[in-house]
Amino acid sequence: MHASNTKVLIDEKAKSKQINATSKLGAQQMVHWFVASSYASSSFTEERVKNSVALLHRVPSARNAVLHRFTMLYEEAIRASLDQMEFPTTAIGLSSEMTSSLELVTTTLFDLLNENGEAWASILCSWSVESLGQISSCYKQRQVIPPPTNLSRLLSFWLNLVPMRMLLDVYRTSLNILIQCNVASCLDSLLSASSNHSPYFDWVVADIGNAFPNAVIERVLNTGFSKFCKLRWTSISITPSSSITMNESEQSILTSVIRILEHLATFHQTQICEKMLEMFKTPPADKSTGQIKIVFFLMRVFSASIQLLHATTNLFVNEINATTLNQLHKQFKRLSKGPEEMESLCSLVVHLVCQSSTGSYSLVNLMIAAASHDSQKIGGLEKSVKDIFSNILPSILKDLQHLALSKQSEDKETNNVFFELSNNYPNLCKDIITTSSDERKKWLHSVLLSVCLNHHASHVLSHLLIESTTAAHLEIFLKLFNDVKPFVPELTEKIVIRSFTAIKQMPGEKSLRLLINLYHLTSQTGSGLVSDNFVTRMTHCLCIVLDELVSMLGHLSSSQQIAFNAVQLLYIILSSVSSYKIKLDMRLMPLTQTLVFYFYKLLHTGHVNNDQAMQCCQRTLVQLSQTPELFAVVCRFVLEASVSQENSILFGRRVESNFSENESHSSQDLCTDHHVSLLSMHRKLSAQTISRRCSSVAGFVPISIETGMVGSGPKQKKKCPISKVAQTSNNESLSLLLYRCCCKTTSGTDISHFSIPDVAQAFDAVKLSVLSTSLLSAIMASSPYLATAITLDGEPEWPSNQVKKFTIERDLKVFHFMDEHPFAWQLLSLVAHNYRSLWNLSPILRSCISVLIFHFEASRYNEPPSETSLHYQVALQVIQIARKGQLIPPPLCFVNELFHIVTEYEINVLMVVVWNFIKDYPPPLEGENNEVPVTRNFEAEGINLQPYLATIHTILHANIDKLGHMFSRFTMQS
Amino acid sequence: MNQRQYTASVQDMLRNLENVFKNQTGAPQTGPYSKEGLILRTDNIIFRQAGDWRGQQVQVLSPLEELELIDELCIYLQEQKHEYVRYRVFETLFSTARDNALEYRREILCRLVSLGVASKSAAVLECAALWMKSCEKEHASYLASALVTDYCTLQRNGVAELKSCCNVSSRFCCVFMIAVTSKYNMLVKNNADEHESEKASWPCAALLDVVQSWLMFDPALCFCTATQMDKLWRTVLKATQSMLDSLSLTPLDGLARWCVKSLFAPTTVNKTTSTQPRDEQPPESSETLHYQELHSRLHYAFLKALLASKPALKAIAKGSVLGNPDLQLWNKTEVHTLIGDLMALCDHSDLTPQSSSSEQAAVDRFAQIAQIAMSMRVLNCTKDQFQSLSDPLPKTRLLELVAYGPKRRNSSEETPMETGY
């Protein structure tokens, strides 16, 4: 142990002697030795390396050569290591001599750095980084080395290689010294090596960047900036300063700066961004033009590195305000050489804006604000600055549009300028709608156009469509639409579909706006921006959303406004699109049902016939019932609905009073009702009756009987909850609707100004017959009594006068029905235009007449009936309808003119005459050719009227004092 | 290319050049394929710098070949016994009048001289001295600063190497001093933020050490450019005399400036020198000296050097120096400039500086230098002229003595001169 220690000591001494021996040689001899050994075949023996180290210490001028030699040593060592990796069996790897040589060299270099770091650091720094570069690119072909694209693997590979690691450590140490001494140029060598040896050198950049991120970022930016300034703003006549070599150009500097920054950006992006922002905020000492130079530099950097641009856009946009811009402009004017520079700056700006991604919206917004002098966002901007923006903006927008068009075919990228613009389209739309400046509007229009061209046409346009509230807004929409249309196929469809999908998630007023706007668009024709083609197209497109429209119309929660507009649109669709296209056969049922539902809703909410909504609804229904087949459906729905529980009260059906408006009241005072005395009620009522009647009928005491459960008060009178006026109006609305439906010419007319002549020629005979069957079935459906009653003897033939006793209950029901549904009279009158159709409804007339006969037969008053009484009215109506429907011929049909003069019993007699005539002479059935004559020819039927007229004459005779003048009316002119 | 080929081609080239100059002495050649062609080929073959366009300065010599080249040149210059031919070859290679590859050739020159210092090659250093003296100041100070970097900052034992040069070539040392004193002019820049340039105008301690040790060793070193003016130097310098921006004849002015102004050295210079790690080998006592100590040594050595100026003045008077007997070693303009600089450095507020302040010390040093210079007739200046020159300076007792003299000693003006002997 001791012996070996001494041996080591002796070795050490011998070694140091050897070194001393060489160092005692003259400098020139050492140089000779070194040169000779460099050319020798097996170059790196330990002794030679020692000599080299000694030479490095002794002769300063040999420094470069010795360092170069060291590079080759490292290279050799790395080759040996790589060989061993690639051919583990044959290659021996690092020899011990090589290892010790490497160690010697590395310790020597570290000694130099430790002893006199400040002096040696810059030399060793540039040497080591250049060696790293050389070696990295020298072995780029080796298979064991990972490809430069996989940076992390490459990095770990090289770091695990001992010689490379040593060299890198030398570089790191010297760089560290330089950074501590604050040497500004410490990264120049890294930059130039990076530009010479990329991409094989990138791992060094990444490693160094990770080791000294802040320093590297700062230096790289500063160095890049100062070189950039020198190249750009130093006139050529001045000899370039030593920090710039001749082969450096603006581009190469930028490239290397960016390459390094981009490597760093993976882990230190925020630091880079902050540093750049700091550069911008704290411009260099050169006050007059410092900041604009920085801006130029940063812009060039961004233009070359999209990654950095994307990372910093938002940061910088937040920093820019009017003061900054004004100041920059001042500096620019000081610096500028001419209009070409301005032009190139502008094109750079355009390029940058088009390349931006995150923050592109705020960027574009800022530019527009600056160009349009938006005092809110960016106030106090000088006019000249504003002009610059105004000049740049059109080309930006143009480029954006080109970009959008060129990318149209590609898949959606998440990382381009449109990403954020598209996401912010609602804001853009809002801006364009709210802004008052025409200029701004124009620019926003272009921006939106490019967004549209970039896959978002339907979104933008539908949004605009939904948000528009005035005609001016719609004009914006149309302008944009016209611009986008050539580029986007089936644009209208897309917009419409998109809009209707979108409004489902929006509040009701949006739907309303949409409907109103659509209506405006489809109803206006011939205005400047709207081509006819557009309107038709739009209308056709609306067919797609017909179901949505229908559901909006039918939805209980939809407001009246929405429903109204939906109906308007429906009308437009129905009136201008063929039913085939609408697929009406499939949609007819729901469509009709909804419209009818809406119609009754309108009635329920108190709309009268002249209301716009009502007219619109009617117009649509009329439009829908163009053909008899369609009319049949419409008619059925309308009539069935009219007799339903909830709707029939509209027309006067009386209901239990607890349905009426005093329901709450009665339920509250139920107890008091219980204690009402039936007797006192009865007395009160009969007293009233007596006092009214006693004047005319002496000695007759009517007995009024009040029915009701004893103890639960009087029987509540049934009552219609709707006011009389409203009832009339409702009846009128319904009957008018059907009148209109039955008209021959209905399409394309404004029904509010269209009066219907009450002549047979105005109505479609087929529709009338459809109406008749529908009405009949509706009446039948209204209650189970009526259903059985009418079908029991569904025969149109009238029985003899006696038979009617058996059907009195049914007749009363029908009579009652007619009383509660006055519109049925109107319809009967309508149907009467076609006597065959009326004949279908003859059971109703029959029941009415039957009831009248019973009523008047039992009457004992010797005076004409009150003209306001129900039966009198019905009697008049029945006769009028029978006359109109040609069930009774002329002299006979004038009997109603007598009703207000003769006594009630005589009316009964007259009615019996009419009954008998109708029973005896029903209208003829169809002829051989199925042709039905329009008018009934009573003479051709060979009717003998005399027996019927005889009865009438008798009555005339009995009342000759009052009816004498009427006699001629009831004589047959032969 | 292996060693032999490149070395051989260099040797070949040198031989050709030698022949040209040898023949030229006899019969000057006039043919087109002579000197110019040869020089062009020199650039091509020796420096591998083809063509003469400036933008293409790609280094094509490998570091090893550079080393071979300077080694070969060193050997050649040493072996060339004919002084004229030696310098002409040297001058041809490194002429600053030729633009082609100027910077690269200058770089090689720096290496060559550096090697000359390391190998104590008198021939190389003599050539370098004449080259520095005869070319523009810019190139000379570039070479000087390269040597300073090599030997004063980078190399561990470099100071010793340089110190021993005065045994090899005194003229080189002299010219080197002229160059460094003109480069490190100790001017204080106004913009204080330019840290680097401020540091750059002050010599480092190691350099001061070298200069003071040279002067201590041989006070007459300052004047050897004047006293050792031989035929070659005279010829060459006469040819380049018209050049405006060349080094002065002696380092007197520069050294005087160093002596006076060194007291105002910025702390950064002081600090870096004192903290520089030199603990490994302290063989020489001067290594550990502080900056100001080095300066006072330098001041002492300079005063001694002034006292040794007689031979130089004689040589000038004889007209052997550039044929100008009226040549001033330290003229009034230079003194005036120095006074101006001194005033800029001094605090103006008090006209009588406090004792032991750097202002007083500086003025005192100036007074000492001026007194000896005047008495040695290095500075030709009457009492009145000196009084008016030094008037703006802060007054110290010593300066008053020098300028006005003590009243009682008014009669014997020659006294200071006698103390010198």
C-alpha cells in the first residue's frame, strides 16, 4: 500500500518532470513538435496531448491550432464512442489513453477558466460552440444518432456521450462566466453556429436555452436587435463594425434568432413573450427612434416565426394604445427613407395580421378601431396615423378574403387567423349592426365576408338575420349575402336551417326577429338589393323549415307576434311554392291542425274579423284549401273544432255557470247558496212573469217550475261566458272563413278588400258539397245524441207530418244546436247555393221545421210572435234557406213575409205546408249524365202547387184586413 | 495538403521574394511579371486569399497551417542575415498599403510577432518594430493590443516573457511603448455608461508592470528609436514620414501622460487587477503590486529616463534622426494637451487641492516631470511660457516652486539639472 503510494508519487513527479522538460524547450521547438505530431499517423497519444497543453500555456499564437487539435481529439473520441454503439462486437470504444487525454484536455480548459475566466471565457466559448456544431453536423449520417426532428431524444443521446458532454460543459461554463460578466456579445457565437449547423446543432441550443433561459432569451433578442439595427439603419458607406461579418444579412440573423427562440418556446414561452414585451415597453437609449426600431425588429421576428406571433399577439394588442401609436408614427417619420419603406411596412403588417391566430379578433378589432377613429377603444389618434391604418386595412381585408378562399377547400384548421375571428362572429355582427360609421361598417363587412368564406357563412348570416331589427340591418345582411353567395353553394338553405336550429336555444324575441326579418325578405320584391331570384329561393328554402314554422305556430308558449309572423311566412310559402314541393300530402294534417288551432286561439283571445292577425290566418287557410280535396280537410278540421267543448262556447254554446266568470264567486259563497230558499226564488220569478204577461193574457196564471236539488239552491241557468258582441263576431269570422274558402277565385287576392257576392257563380259547387257533408258530420260529432239522431233515419226523404212525433227529441237537439251555433245558419245559407248540397243537410232543416211546427202548434197567443223570439227568427231563416236552396218554389217561398203578421198557429199551418211540399217534391236526383243543373226547374218537374197555395190563401183570407195587399204575391202567374 | 507541401510552397515563395529584393538592389526590375505579380501570388499561396474583392474573406488556412506559416516565417526571418532583404520581405507580406486581405494578414502578423516574443526572436521583433513605426497608428495599436491580450491577460507567465524582450530588441520595446501609450490614452469618456470603452482606455496592471520594468532596466529605452536610427530605419521612415497618422518618435509624451493621469484610474481597473487570481506563482515581487504602486514605480523610472535623454538630444542635434535637428521630443502642444486633460480630471472647485489627494499628487508629478524635462531641454520652454502654460492648473507648492522658483534661488536656475547628475 505504502509502496504503491510512493510509486504513484514518483509517477506524478516523472510526469511533471516531463512537462517541465517540454516546457524548457524553446517556443519554436515546441511548435515544431506540435506541427509534426499533428501530421503523424496515429495522432493522439497521451504525450502528444500533454505537449499540446504545454504549447497552449507557452505560446499564445499557437492557441488556435491547439484548440483546433482539441476539437479533433473530441471528435475522435466521439467517433470511437459511436463506433462502439454501432458495432459493439468489433469496436473497442474509448481507449484508456484517449480517456486520460480527454480528461487532461478538459481539466486544462477548466483550469484556464477557473484561473482567468474573464479572459479565456470568450475564446473558449466561441471555440467550444463551434466545435459542438462541427461535431454535431460531422456525425449527422450516423445511424445511431436520432434524427434531428426528435429533439428530446437527440438531446439525451448526446448528453449521455461522455466526450460530447465534456465539451458541452466547457461551453456552459464559459458561457456562464460571460453572462455573469455581462458581456453583450456572448451569444453571437451560438447564433452563428446555429445558423451554420442547423438542424443538427439544435440540441445544443435547446440545452443551453434550458440552462440559461433568461439570459439566452435576452441576449438573443438584444443581439439580434442590434445587428438588425446596424444592418438596416447604418448606411453602407460606413465600414461595417466588427460585430457583423460580411456574410450576415438581415434574414440570416433573424433565422438564427428565431431558431433559438423557437426551441426555447417549448418550455419558456412565457419568458420569451415577457421579454419581447419588455423590449417593446422599455425602448433602448436612442429616444428618437428606438421604439420604432424595436417594433420593426419584432415584426420581422414574428413574420418569420408563426409560433411566436401566436403566443404574443394578445400581449401586444393589450399594450397598444393611441399614445403609443402616435409616438411610433413620429419615430417612423424620423427614420423613414421614403414611401417604399412605408409600403413594405404595410405589407408586413398585412402578412402578420393574416398569420395571427390567438388574438386575431382583438387585433383586427384594434385595426378597425384605429382606422375608423373609434374614440371609445382608441381615442386621440392622430389623423396621419389613422390614415395609415385606413390604407392598410383594405389590403388586410383583401388578403384575408383570399386566404379564406384558398383555405375553403381544406379541412378546418384550429390554428389560423380565422379561428378566433370565427369564434367572435357574434361580436362582429353586433358591431356591424350597432356602428354608426359607414367606414367602419364597410370594414366590418369585409371581415365578416372573409369569415363567411371560411366555413362560417351560415353562422354569420343567420346570426345577422336573427339580430337584425331594422331595414338597414337587413340591408347589411343582404349585402353580405350577395357577396358570399357566389362562393358558397346552397347558401340560402344553410342559413335558413342554421337560423332555425339556433333560435331554439334563444329567447322568444329572437325567434320573433327572425320571423319578421324572413318575412321582410320574402315579401319585398324589386328593391335594390333583393333580386327576385333571391326571394323565390328564400321562399323555397323556407319549405325546409316548414315544420319548425308550424311548431312555432302551434306551440302554446309562442307569443302572438311569433305566431302571426309564422303564419305570414306560411302564407308566403303556400302561395308561392307548389304543393308538391312542400310535400303537402305529408304535412297537410299537422299544418291544417295547427292553423285551425291558431284560428281558434285568435278567436279565444278576442280577435275580430278585421284584425290583421285574423285576416292573415284566414288568408293562409284559404290559400291552403285551394282544391276541394284540401278544402275537405281544412273544412273538416275547422268544423270539428268549432263544435268541440272548448271552442263551441265561442259561438254561443251555453254552459254550466261554474264554467263562467263568476265561478270563483259562486264557489266562495257556496254556503250562502245552500240556504237560498227555492220558494222565495220561485215567487220572485213568477211575479216577474205575471207582471210581464198579464196585460196580454188575462186570467192565465203561468206556473213556472224551478228544478233543482233541494238544499243546493236553484238550478244554475246555463249561460254562455262570451259576450254577445264577441259571439256575433266569432260567428262572423268562422262563416266568413268558410265563405272565402268556398270562393272560386281565392288565390293572390287581398281578402280584406275582397267582398264576396252572394251568388251561386261565386262559389265552387264541389266545395259546397264538401262543406255540406263536413257540416253534417261536425254536427253529428258534436254530441252522441245528434250522431244517432241524424243517422237513425239518414234518409234524405222527409217523412209524413205525423211521423215527426217520434223524432221530437232529436229534432229538439238539432234545434238547440243550431241555436247555440249560429254560424251554422250562415253555412246553411252558403250551402244553399247548391241545392243538391243543401239537400244533404235537409235533416237539419227538417228537424228545425219540425220543432217550429210543434212550437207554433202549441201556441195559444192570438197575435203574431215577438219578432225577437227565437222561433220566429228560426222560422224566417229556415224559409229563406229553403228558398235559396230551391227546396220550395217562388210563391210558396214567400210565406216568411207573412210571419210577422199572422198568429203563431197560422205560422204552424204555413210551416206544415212547406214541410208537405218538401216531402212531396224532393229535389230530383242526378240525371243520367250525372250532371246536376245549377238551378232547379220546378216547372219541368211538373209540380202542382195549387193544393199548397190553397192553404195559404185560406190564411190570407182569414187575415184579409192585414194581408190583402199580399194576395197577388201568392197567386200563380200562369 | 500535408505539411511538407504547404511548408515547401511557403519556403519557395519566400525564396522568390528574396531574389526579387536581392536583384532589385543591383538592377531594379521593371517587367510586368515581377514584383506586383509576385505579391499577388504571395497572397494566393501564402495566405490563400485569392482575388482582391473585399467581401470574400473566407479563412482557408486551417489553424494548423497558420501555425506552420508563422513558424516558417519566424525561421526564415531569423535565418535571413541581410537586414534590408529581411525587412523588405516582411514588409511585402504584411504591407498595410495593400488592401487585399489586409485584416487577415494583420491577424497573421499578430500571431507571428507573438511567436517572436515567445521565442525571443530578435529578427522578428526588429521587423515588427519598424513595421509599427512606419504604418498607421491604427494597425500598430492593433498589433500592440493583440500582444497585450496574449501576454498580459491570457498567458500565465506572459508578463515575464514580455519583460525579457528588452534584452532581445530594445527598439521593439520602445515602439511597443509608443503604441500602448497612444492606445491607452487614459481619456475619460463623458458617457459613463460605456463601461467597456472606459476600461479600454486604461492599461491593465500587467502592462504597466511590463513598461515600468523595461524602463527600470534601461532608462535609455525611451530614446532608442532616436539613438539607434540606422540606415534601414532612416530609409524606411523617410519614405513614410509624410504619413499623417503614425506613431510618434518616442514614448515620452505618452509616458508623461500615464504618469500624471494614472492617479485618476477608475476603480474598475484597480479592482480587476487586484482581484485577478495570481496566487499560483508569485515569483516576482511586482506581480503582487497594486496598480498605484506600479504607477509610482513607473513615474520614478520615467524621471530616470528623462535624465538619460542626453544621447538622444545629441543625436537629434547632429541631424541623424530623420535629418531634422529641430525635432522636439516633448513639445509644448503636447504639454498643453496634458494640462487640459489634467484639468478635466481635477475637481475645479478648489484651486488649492488638499494634500494627499490624487489631484495634488497628479499636479506634483506633472511639476516634477516638467522640471526635469525643462532642465534636460527635452521640453524647450522658457519660464514665462511654462508659467502661462501651467497657470490654469490647481496650484501646489511644488508647481509654484517649479514655475516661479523660490525667490532666494532666483539667480541659480540650473540647480535642478545638477541634482540630476
